[in-house]
Amino acid sequence: MSQTSATYLQRLFGLNGLTAVVIGGTGVLGGAMCEALAGAGAHVVVVGRTLKTDEATGKSILDRIKDAGGSAEFCAADSTQRKDLEAIVAHLKANNRQCNVLVNGAGVNSATPFFDIADEEFERIVNTNLRAVQIACQIFGKDMVERGTKGSIINVASLSGIIALSRVFTYSVTKAGVLNLTQNLAREFAQYGIRVNALSPGFFPAEQNRKILSPERVANIKRHTPTSRPLGDDPQSPFGVPEELAGAVVLMAAPNGGSFITGTNIVVDGGFTAMTI
């Protein structure tokens, strides 16, 4: 790459000097987003319940970012608890930082049949997938407004919030809510120079969806994914790999390259939503 090309790309998509808070950053997809934002130059605050030490979670994500020359730290928080998120805002202030990019990526799922969904399960999924997004947007959004920070909020939704998918009833409801909340906040926050967008991944291998990926379901996903291609031992996998979310995340986060993008939903699904029969 020529110096001119590198300078141009840095001007469009560089995040140098910015701080990105990634809630749910210890997950597989959240971790990939953390690495993408750090690779673009942001200082990344990886937020999770605990700093796990197993593969593809908190500690290994921090190690990979730092080994690549990036800057990152971990903050423990329960995304459904206001006091935990307020503590992160206070921590950033104490260290002369402020949140410029917020990613709401925490999520849980369940394959419970509709008639068997207990109130406790419904509330747990709604609290994690939707209410936590509302809380984070209030807390970090208010801090951005009070500081006069022009920033970006990225809410992780799902293609199941766009089209009905079987066996994930509560999850789909929450993700549809995230999409609606995103559009409303984009209008609400535009006057402050804060952009709000959604990212809807398609089918990516992650812990929360392995329980519902039966061979029959995987075969159905393949039939609806135009870009099925070799992945691991599967000669025609319908799944994306976490790193394929990087471009969309950096675009939405970038203050220059994404400056006129707000209130939209970027779908990264290999063409799944483009297929019918």
C-alpha cells in the first residue's frame, strides 16, 4: 500500500485518539469488534461480567490487541445494572478519557418452545438484549451530550429482528426492539452530533446459538446463504467468521468515513435476507 493510500484510509477510517467502549466485548463477536476498533487506532474498553481466561474471551482478547500494538483495558460490569455502567463513565473521567464510540453487544438466547417460555426466561433475555441497550444509551449518551462529544453508538441487533426465525422467539422480539430504539435515538441524538446505528449479524458461530444449530437447521441456512463457502471441515459453510464484522463496525465508528450514516441497520449475513426460494 502506498503512503498516499494509507493516509487516505487513515483519514477516512482512523480512530486514533478515540475511546471505544464495547459492552459484551468478551464474547466471540464482541471480541472481534474490539480487535477491529483497536486496529483502527481506538483505545478499547472491553466490558464483560468477568475477565475470563479461557480462549476467545477477555484475557486473550486483551493479549491479542496489545500484541498487535493496540491499546485496551478491561472493565467488569453487568450491562443491566446502571451503577456498573456509571462506574465505567466515572473511571474514564478519572483517567482523562471519554467514550467516543459505544458498542452495545451483550446478548443471550434460548431455544425454548413458545408455550414453555417462563416469565423469568423472558425477562432475563429482554433485560440483557434490550433493556441493557436502553440503559447504556442513556448513561453514555448523556455523558456524550454533557461533554459536547460528537460520537457514535452501535447497537448490535440481528437478522432475526428483521425477519421471523423459528425457535428464537424472545431473542427476535428483543432484536426488533433494538432496531426500533436505534432509529428513534438516531433522530433524538442527531442534534448533538451523535450517530446511532445498528449492526445485524447473520449466522456466525457463537456460544449462544450452538444449542439451536441442528444439522437440519444448518442445511436450511445453507440453502438461504448465497455466499456459503469452505470454513473449517465444512466444504460449504453458511456461517460468517467474526472478523467479517470488522469493516462494518469501523465504518460506523469512524467520525469521517461514517459521518453521514445514522439511523440505519447494516446487515452482515452473506445474503441470507436476500433469499426467498
